[in-house]
Amino acid sequence: MTAELHTLTGAYALDAVSDVERAEFERHLGECPACRQEVAELRATGARLGVAAEVTPPPELKLVVLADVARTRQVPPRVPVVRKLSRAKTWQVRVALFGAAAAAVAAVVLAGVQTTTVPQQKADPVLAAPDATAIQGTGQGSATLVVSRSRNQAVLLASGLPALDAAHVYQVWLIGKGGAHSAGLMQPESPDRMRPMETTLPAGVDRIGITVEPAGGSPGPTTPSVTRIDLT
């Protein structure tokens, strides 16, 4: 029983124990300096996490998250097998959940601390624009165009495109009644994701196309678009 009581420090610090467990654990605290110190440290950490979590996120964060959600495949939840747990197992589960929750909160706090103490790169003006909207593409992979009409600019976010050999690249085209004009070549950021690409949106452009072109790019599209984003 004493060994199991040692595992309740996290749950006790978060007030996640029953009245019976609280009384039993508080008797244990009177005899265990190590648990008293751990509870004090956990409570102090929890207080600091609560304050740090109040950091205001940058304005472009919502659009970036929504774009990632839109292009991230959702999997069905796994239905766990429900079994009755012993009291010891229940305590172990509480400890595991507390550890996972603490780790998640710590990650948020670290991000907040970085926001407040480390100089950040200037926020992308398109993503931070008040009229920024996200438009989903169709075709291979997943593409999202974040558009600011007031700035006549956009940021292209793409992932999941098929890997290319060294002799080919993905090229982005601004397409309208005047034809197709190159917006540049896409650069890989990771094996599954392209680096965000900012481009202007001249008048008359009504869609964006991504094609596979020879290394170095082409003056005009030479293959059908693998991904297309309609702006109208």
C-alpha cells in the first residue's frame, strides 16, 4: 500500500483523488519527506504552467492550424476494451494520464516561453491579414492556398505530393484568361511537406496549378496539373 501511495503525488497535486484517497495520502505525507517535496514542486510547476499558458498566440496561428487540419488525414478512434481495474491499476492509470497531461501542457508552455523570451521571425503578412481565407485544392496530395485579397497575395501550403526524382520539380502556375505564368518552383521542407510559398495574385488570376516540370522549371506548363486550386 505504501508503495502505491508514492504514485499519488501527481494526482494529489492536481486534486484528482477521492476523499478517502486524500485522507490516506495526507497521512502518508506526514511520514514521507520525498513525497512532500514532490507535491510541493508539482504544485509550484502547475502554478507556473497556468500563468505561462496565458500567452496570446500570434494572429496567423489559427489559419496555419486550420490548414494543417484540412490536409491531415483523420483516422477513426480506436475503441478500447473496457476491463474493471484493480485499485492499484487505477492509480497507475492516473499517474500515466497525469504524466501525459503534464507533458502536453509543458510543450504548450515552452512554446509560450519561446514566444515571450526568444525573438521570433516576423509573422507572414498574408497569414496575419484580417481578410485571410483558406482555399482547399483538388488533385494529388493536399494543398491549401491562404489568400489575402486586400494585399493581392497568397501563401501556398502543400504536402503529400508524390516524391520526384532529381530530374524533375514541382512548379506553381498562376492561371487566368491571359494564360499561365510561373509563380516559381516548390522547395521540399521535409519528405512529405513542401516549404510554404508566397506569391502575388495579379488581376485576372482565377486558379493555381501545380505541374511536374524538368529540373530548373519551364517557361510554360508541359504536363497537366497534378493539383489545382480554384479561386472563384
